[in-house]
Amino acid sequence: ALLAQVEKAEGPDRELDARIAEVALGAAIYTEFSPWQMSYGGVTRKVPKYTAKVDAALALFEQVLPGWGHSLWRGDGNYYPGHNREGSIWRPTPRGNEPPGPHIHGSAPTLPRAIVAAVLRAAAGKGEG
């Protein structure tokens, strides 16, 4: 359900950012004192804008899948009709000279959402071969 929401909707969504933090990081979300606060790794801070900022989506990728590789592109909508942003990630290989593992794709109307979709899909073990 979360993956479908990330791939379908457009633009920033703070409620979705909070759900992403909960699911992908296991973060606890707090809104009582200040909106969009989370506790993760013993630190309380603002929930990053995963659906709005490429750097926040890439930071999530690095937290959830350390050592994995990635490529990003802005397409014309022909690769995945209706979407013009794509994120692709892959597992690291035991030795640097081997080809990367299977690519796991995320496609969405915006690049941050495409990155988050790929991270969620990989974390759930729903990769593509």
C-alpha cells in the first residue's frame, strides 16, 4: 500500500514522508510538540522531506541499503508510460570487478518518489531480475 502511494501521487507529502520513515527506518513519529518529528537511532529530529528532495531520498537509500549502487534518470515517459522519472538500485557484489546484482526499479512522477519507491521495493525483497 505504501509503495503504491509513493509511485502514484505527485509532489511533496509530509504525511507520506512520516509513513516512509516509520516503515523504512522503524522510526517513531511524534507530532504532539512540533509537527513532523521522528526518533531514530536515539536522535529526535525533523522527518526528512523524502517525497520532495532528491538529497533526502538518497540519504534514505544510503541508510536502508548501505553499500548498494544506484542510477537515476529523468526520462520522457516512454520507458514507463505515464512516468518520467526513474530510480534503479542494485546489490553490491563480493568483488568490485563483478557485474552488479539485479536492478530494482522505482518509477514515479518525481525523482524523489522514484528513489523512495526503489528503496521500498528492495527493502521488501521485491526486486526485479
